[in-house]
Amino acid sequence: MSEQCLKLICNDEFEIVKITENLYDEAIELFQTEFAKYENLNIAFNLIDCKDPRDDKFIRLLLKDNISFAARHIRTQQLVAICINRIATPCLTKETGGEVPNPKLQKIGEIIHHMTTSRDVYKEWQVKCTIELTFLSTRNEFTRRGLALNLVEYTLDYARKLKEENSKEALELPTHLKDQRPEAVTAVFTSRFSQRIGEKLGFVTLFREEYTKFSFEGKTLAEKIDPEHMYIIFVAKRL
């Protein structure tokens, strides 16, 4: 167990740590080698080996919100799962580095935008600020151990503490987010694995689309991914 340990999980074999600046590079490496390889939209659009340098910039921008977490294998001190989150409001946006020239990346962006704007959680739930679970990924050799579930559960607990005006967690927010108090957590879950996590933790499905609804270059996305993953959902949980 390290000084950075926030919680021991999975029979004390792993520890949850905050992704601070000294862990940015390792977290980005995990994203690039695992999320990019196994996430369904990346598979459907054949982006497994497509590394965009703007990914690095965008991930670092998200991590600066200082509310992202990782599971670290205590024996090897390797990050084995990440939950990258960001503070969101109706007016708060993140820079992405300009136009997206790759039509595949542009199409993925359109799908995510379609899902997240299909329901106005701010208006319907009367909330002013949310936390978005933006990227959730586990190293392939460490899957099916509950690491992602533990990270999302920890994020929910951390988000509840952020609501408290003078809590330690609220004081750790960067200057530009000091006044933000999340009232819900949202996510777009693209696989049955992440969807089961949402079900276990009480997320509400706000919108759902079958993968047959989306197509690219003459084929539906359902034709390109494992049939176990039939749909994509936009979910939320009130804090």
C-alpha cells in the first residue's frame, strides 16, 4: 500500500489512487493500449491502431479536473484500470484541439453527442452540475476482477463529498472549478460490461440506441462488434 492509497480493493491486492500529474503518462498509456483496442466504437470504426496525438492533449485536459481515479496493482505498482472523469455544466466545455479530420473519429463524436443530447438531464433533473464518467478501461489481463466496478463506486462516493462546501474533496478542485458542486453522475456505456456496472450501482437509463441504428461505409455497427453488445446507453445517477 502506498501513501497515495485512497482505498484497498479486491482482497487488498489493488489500491485506488487519484490520477495526479505524476501518473498522467501511465494513465494515458493505459488508455491508448487498452481503451483504444477494446472499446466497441473503436472496434466498429477500426481505430485500434489509429493513434491521434490529440488524444494525449484531450486526456491531460480532462485529468486537470483532478477527479479521476485508477486501480493500481500493489505488488507491481502498475496502473491496471482507470476511470477518467470530468466536471460538466450546460455552459462548461472542454477544448479538443480543433477540427477532427479523421471521418471515423468525427462519426464517433457525432454518436456520443447524439446520445448525450438526446435527453437534457440538467433540465429534467433540475441540476446545474454533473460529473461525466468519460473513459473507463481495464488492462485485458486484469479484467473480470471488479476493478472498474470499484472505480465507479468510488467515484460516486467522491462525488457526494464534492457537494459539501468545505469538504477536503471540494477544496482539492482546481481554481476554475471551485464553485462547482455536482448533483448527478452521467455516462455513455457502450458495452454490456459497463452497462452491468451501471445496473449494479443504480444508474438510470435515460436513452438507448441499438447498434443497428448506426452505420458507416455501408455496414451497421452491429455487424462489426461482438453481438453480446447490442446497444449503447446514456445513463445518470442522482447524488
